[in-house]
Amino acid sequence: MKKLIFIVLTVALASCANKSDATLSEDPQGERISIFCDHIRTVASQEGIPFAEAAARIREIGYSGADVWVDQNPSELKTLDSLGFHHSCAIVRINFNDPKWGRSASGALAFVKKNGYSRLLLVPELVESPSEEVFAPMRKAVSSFVQKAASKGIKVLVEDFDNPFSLCGNTALVDALLEAVPSLGFLFDTG
């Protein structure tokens, strides 16, 4: 279990947690270490224990925030809240090449507001053939989405994602996205 928890700790540091140079604090405005909820499920599965028990163990070792998918199981959300996990951020995948991407976007923003999150980690779906002709309209769509989120008081962030089929697949693509959408937040995926 200790080895597994160490692996989870190492991988999860790329989450949406607030960081500062202060010591770890339970203050929602202070530093906290967050974990992707998927990693809690992995611990539960590998250890053969219920999600609630895995979450409690992870909370005990110092994680105080949880990053959840916008389609997260409601019982898992209740469990995280009951254990005092802070709402670090919600995560959504959106296919900006689909003309109906606005449905996913609206659902994600509704989840964020309903569940008390203020940040949304955007994971743009991978494209079939990466090119400027594909990525340019995606950037415009992301800009529109970020503006809509901002009007609701929601901060949208992206991570670098080392995949040539990703809108955030390398430094040049990340730079182009952040230039096209200056109000988009950026997280380095240290995992």
C-alpha cells in the first residue's frame, strides 16, 4: 500500500491544486495537494477496497483536494465531500471538431456551478489529422468556450499533453493556443 500511495502522490501532483510556498493547510485559500479522483478509484481497485475507504486513506496521508470529471459518479462526489476534500477543479473532455461541442460545454459549466467548483480543466479531444487547418478553428472554439465560462465566473485551464494529435501537444501548439486565448489558464503536467 505504501508503494502504491507514493505512486499516486507522484502522479497526482499535476492536478489543479492551489500551490504556494506556505506549509500545507486546510484553508481553502492556502496550499493544498489534490488528487485526480481516477487515482482514488485505482487505489480502491488495486487494494480491493471500497472507493470510500480508499478516499479516506488518501485523505489521511495529506491530500485535501479532489479533481473530478464532470460526469463523476454522484455517490463518489458525496463521499469526497463527506471526507472534507476541497473542490479543486472539475475536468471535461470536449471535441471541438464536433459542431455540437456546445452541448458538452454547457453541461460542464452547469456541473461546475451546481457542485461548487470555480475551475474547469479542459481536455480537448484528440484530432485525427493534426494540422493548422484543424487546430485554428479549434482555438476559436476554445476562445468562445473560455469567454462563456468567464461570464459565469469559471476559470478554464488546460495542461500540456505530449501527443501530436492534441491541441496542447507541444510547446508551439501550447503557445499558439495561449496566444489565441489569453485568458485561458495553463498547468504544467509534471507527472
